[in-house]
Amino acid sequence: MAMERMTRFEQIGGPEVLQWVEVDLPAPGPGEVRLRTEAVGLNFIDVYHRTGVYPVPLPSGIGGESAGLIEAVGEGVVGFSVGDRVATFGPALGAYATARNLKAESLFKLPDEISSETAAAVLLKG
């Protein structure tokens, strides 16, 4: 397991409920990859999750859109390799993290001319 950091909240409320915590991140499971975060989309829906307008199970991570590099690949993953630049827009919350494991089917590769910052920023409305 690797120690990573993520933003999460254990109760609904204002920005003060957000915590930057260390978590144990296991190796990616079957069909998963580990995404090393380079950029995260900041969207108002994050406020709705945090304040309970759109309820989520607690404790919860926050953020849906992110882009970065694949740094590990789980068993059975086809079409993605370590070092690939990818982006995702969910469905799992938790993008505000240094790294996280995601289903490979939720990712798409980024062309060289699209930066991670641009990809993460446009996914909600793009």
C-alpha cells in the first residue's frame, strides 16, 4: 500500500469541514488503474456535495473531474499502460487527491496537445 493524501469531509457544512488526510491506497484491483493527479476540475457541484444539497455517503471524498498519469495497472486492464496521460469525470468522487484507484473504463486518453489542466477544467461542461 502507498500513503497518499486526499481531501474528504465527515459531516456536511461549510469549507471548514474539509480535511486533508493521509490514506492507505492499495494496489489497483482487477480492472483498475492508479491515477497520479496532475489537475482537478473545480465545480460548484462540489459545494452542493459538501453542504448536503446533493447528499453523498459520509465520509466522502470530493471532486469528480481530474487528469494525470497512470502509475500502476491492475489485472485485466486492456488499452492503458503506465505513463499514459488520462482524464476522468467520475462517477466516483475523490478527485481532490494526490492519487486514487479508478475503474479503467471511466478513463480516456489525452492527446498531447491537451494539457491536464485544460482537460480537468472542461470535463463538466465540455
